[in-house]
Amino acid sequence: MLKELYQYRQLLKSNVRKEIRGKYKGSFLGVLWSFVNPLLMTLVYAIVFPFLLRSSQPHYTTFIVMAVLPWTWFTSSLAQGTNSILVNGGIIKKVYFPRSILPISIVTSGLVNFLISCIIIFIFLLFSGIGFSINIIFLPLIILIQYFLQLGIILITSSIDVYVRDAEYIINFFVSLLFYATPVLYSLDMFPQKLSMIMQLNPLATIISSYRNIFYYQTPPDFLMLGYVAILSLLVLFIGIKVFNKLEKGFAEEL
């Protein structure tokens, strides 16, 4: 797969650019929606949820913005990536190219949008008075782990969606449930230690907590839990490649 991706690297670059530009094509604000969308979501959560959760978390808007952005990257990539093969069925039946380019392009273009929207986090950190710490050096590591995890999941879901057309809707349902099991609007510190440890088995809980550690709490991430998620992400990616390569052979027939 790596060899083929290298041979078709120009196509991969073109596809990533197409995904980034095409997402906001024809809209008035264009790429600024990368800022506006998560910002509006954050403001809604910041207004509504302190009353529902009765949270006394200092700088609550800043607290949730650094979780909403990676969560948005995960959900948008999963939604677009799952049907990426089906949407491009016409091209797949006519021209040969590594099919894995399609889900990889979705995750990578999502990464670019996430990096752009990270400016929002930096702005909130400055205006809230929290500022920055040396622990920001761990940001690329956390991003890389999340990237591998998402790519592995999407390689699996996109290939299954070709054969099971209801997969997209089932996945959306489970993602909605996962939102409440992931500390986007709350902190794991709210729960007893045993329950908190169980919740951290959710890899996204550890990833989002790691973002909060380096930005909000200005401490290093929990390297033990992050190491567990890193190993899990590589395992999911390995399984994703195997599943995708096996199911890829029947894509043209099913489409």
C-alpha cells in the first residue's frame, strides 16, 4: 500500500486539495467556515451546558473549545470517510488507482482543517489569560496518534459500507452515543477514579484529555494512557489496512 501511495503521491496531493477546496466551494465565507463552525458550536455549548451540568469550571468556553475541535475532526472525517468509496463509485469503475487514496484524502484534509482551526484554541488561550507552556511540544504526537486511529477506523468503515449500505447510519448512531462517553463537555475529574479509568479505555477520551493537559492544565499528557492509545491506534490502522485490502477486490462489482 505504501509503495502504491508513493507512486500515486501526486494524485493523493490533488485529492487532498480538492477535498479542502470542494468542502466550502461556492460558500461566501469559504475556508473561514473552518473557524466559524467549531466556534459557533463552542459558543452554544458554553451558553447552554454550564446550566445543565452546573459546571463551575474556570474559563469554561476555553475548556470546551480544545475538545470540540478534535471531536469535530473525528466526526466529520468519519462521516465523509465512511461513504468515500460509494460516492466515488463511478470513478472507481472506470480508472485504476489505489482506492485507499479516497479515505486517506478525507482524513488528511480534515487534519489540515483541524490545524487551521487550532488558531481558535491559541486565541482563547491568550484572551483567557491561560497562555502557553512548554508542554505544547507534545501537540504533534497527540495529533499523529489521533490521525492513525481515525485512518484505521475509516479504512474499515469505508470498505464495509460498500457491502453493507446501512453501515453509515449505524456508525452515525454509535458516534452520537460516543459523544456522551467522551469528555468533550466535562472533565473526567468529575467521576470517581475507578469510573474515570474505565472511561479512559475509550481512546478518544484519552486523546481529548491529552489536548486539555497540554493546553488548559499546562501539564504533560498521561504518557501511560497515551502509550496505550498509540499502540491501539497502530493496531487499528494495521487491521484497517488488512480489511481494506481484502474487501477492495470486490469494490467494482458491488458498486
